[in-house]
Amino acid sequence: MAAPGRTPPRADAVAARSRRDRLDQPQLRKQRMMRMPSLDPDAFGRLSERFARFMGTGRFIVWMTVVILVWVVWNVSVPAALRFDQYPFIFLTLALSLQASYAAPLILLAQNRQDDRDRVSMEQDRDRAARNIADTEFLVREVAALRQGLGEVATRDFLRSELQTLMKELEQRGELDGMAESGAALPQE
């Protein structure tokens, strides 16, 4: 009999089998006797970028040319016993093919990483441009609101004319008040 709170062993096996058969559940990793070495993809990518950057320089072409010239001159001019690659230079061809077979994937990996960086940079630029447009539109609305508000604000000339009108009215009232005190007849308005 199984302990309380634990599933019986047969139920565990059935659950494991059903989990293994289901496509929507991740599979459990099996422990291996010999572990495969894990490579850091970023470190490998950085190495490939350095390699691709070096292969794209004139220095690489000069060094490659020097190596090939030394190879050919050595295998043509030294005594036959010291030559390691005879005239059709099969070994040189093999070495250059091997170098090209490793260079092509490394260059493609470097290009893919650069494409990813460019894509992220373009997305950030697009987001920044959208924010700039939104900020500009906001500022345009604010300036329009300020202009509209300034249209309703009294100007200096308007205030002067109103004050002059008030002063004239006060002077007239002051004259009227002075007439009223002296007992003179007030003009009718």
C-alpha cells in the first residue's frame, strides 16, 4: 500500500508515459553518462566576428599571399627531399579549401549577429522617432493653445484705451459731483 499523499509507483509510470506522449508538455532531459561540452554562443559569436573582421582586412590578404608565395617557392626551389607538396600543390589546395570551409560559416554567423544588432537598432530608432513625433505633436498643440489663450488676453493698447475711457468718465463724474455740491443743475444724460 502506498504512503498517504504519495502516488503509487504504477501511477508515476503512467503519468510519465502520458507526459512523454503529449506534445504540449516539455520532455524531461535524460542524464547522460558523458556530458557534452557546452559552448557559450555569445563567446563563439564574438570570436566569429573577430575572425570575419580580420578576414576583411588588407592585412589578411597580404599574409595569405605571403604564405602562398612562400609555400610555392619552397616546394619548387628546395631539393626534392625537403618538398612536402609537389607541383600540382594538392596539399595547398586542401589547406585553402579547409580555410574557406571554416571561413564561410563564421562569416555568415558574424553577419547574422550584425543583422540582429541592426534590427534591434532599427526598432529602437523607430520607437525614438515615434516618441519624437508624439512630443512634437504635443508641443504643437500646446503652442496652438497658447496662441489661442493670447488672443483672449488684453493687450497693452487695449488696456490704455480702457483706462483712458475710465479716466474720462471719472473726470466727468468728478465735474458732475463738483456741480452737485455747488447746487448747479445737473445735465441730463
